[in-house]
Amino acid sequence: MATKRENFAEIRDILVAEGRADLVDFVDSEVALIIKKNSYKSTKPTKTQVANASLKADLLGALTSTPMSIADIKATNPAWAPLSVQKMSAQLSDLVDDGKVVRTYVKRVAYFALA
């Protein structure tokens, strides 16, 4: 699927071939608006992303080579008690995708250990 900017580039090529200078100017202005809108995007991490990064580092410190379930991991640190299982699972899944943690399943329960 093409992006809006790519679609406008194709439309512009067609309009140039047909000699429609008035519509080419319109397409160029629309592309300029897209570029301007994209320039406002922030590249710094959000507050939640920063908090999640520190949680991932703490999780790596709590994990051992022995597989542990999320309940076991939460029990190692009392500060993690208010965190949901879904949030812990999401952070651990990111660590699995990064290759730092290994996930195994035993009777439909996920266990995590250091890679």
C-alpha cells in the first residue's frame, strides 16, 4: 500500500504528462503540507517509554537462568505488585524479541529465563 505522499507523486506525474499546471501546483502544495505535518513529530521517547525501559532493565536483573512465570517474577520485587500481568508480559515479550530472554511454555503457562 502506497503512502499518501507516494500517491501524490504518481498523480503529479500524470498531471505533468497531461499539461495540467494548475493541478500540479495543487499537488505540490499538498505534498508540502504533508512534509510540514511530519516535521512536527517528536523523536524523544515518551514518559511511558522511559518508564518501560527502566522496567525492562529491572526485569533483566531479576531473571535468572531458571525459568520463572510472571507471578514468580512479580513476587521477587514488591514494587511490581501493582503492575498488571499484561504489562509484565508485554515488557518480557519485547525482551524476547531483542534476544535477551527466552520464553518456554509448560502446560500453557509461559516461563521466562535469561538467554
